[in-house]
Amino acid sequence: MNIFDLLNPCQYDFAWWQQLIMLAIPFVLGLVWPKASSNNEELVTQLAALDAELAECNSKPSPIKKSLETSPISLPKADTIATKSKKDDLKVVEGIGPKIEELFNNAGILSFEQLANTSATRLKEILEAAGSRFQMHDPTTWPAQSKLADEGKWEELKKWQDELNKGIV
């Protein structure tokens, strides 16, 4: 009895090709396996290098973490938050209508104080970015008007607006 008889338990005469296939499969795997395992070794080496690099990065102090440790975060006072979130009726300012007020609100200008602290150049940029319909408006007096409104100087504001309108109501 030889090895081929062990591989052919049913004793078929035509089973030689099955035996050949069963012997060829391990042979081919033996040729392919070392190449696959050497590739794995390269990947393991690369992974080890990346792990070492990550450990080095984690051991160094983070600049963000360091800046937070040296200067703790201070929360704004409640009255400051209320002031910043206050929304005024910007249409009180001569020359600002509902659409321009909406443009300024979308740009983050919600109050008289914010409008007073915004340059006329910046206001003009917002108007020009909105299209040709808004480019004809002249915002040069708007910051000064809104400063008066923010300070509650309503009579002075009304008098100035009358001069701007030249008495036209």
C-alpha cells in the first residue's frame, strides 16, 4: 500500500487527478505563504513605528492644553451676555429699512451699540455684497445715529434726522 492508496479510499482508477490536485494545493500555498507573511512583517514594523510616534506625541505637552493651564477660561458676566444678545430696532436709524435691518442682523449687527461700533466702510461692504438694490444707500451717518440711539439721546437723534430729511416727513 502506498500513499496514493490512502488518498483514494474508494479505490477508483480515475482518482489520480484528484490526488494530484490535493498535493498541488499545499505546494502552491507553500510558495505564496512566505511572501504574504513577509508583507505582514513589514506592516507590523510600520505599525510599531507609528505607535512609537503616537506615544511620543502624547508625551509632549499640548500647546492648547498648556495655554489653558496658564490662562484659565473666565466666563462672561450675566449682564454682558444680556447686552450682547439684545436686539434693537435698527429701523429707527434714518435710511435703514426692514431689508437692510435684516442684512445687518444676518451679519451679526443686532443692537444700536454694535451698529455704532461698526465702521461705515464695513456697512457699505455689507450693502454691496447684498446686490445692486442696496448699493445706492449711504451708511456714513448710521453709526453716529445709532450711537445717539444707544445712549438714549432721542431728541437729539430726531433733530438730526429732521436735518437729514431736510424737513420732509
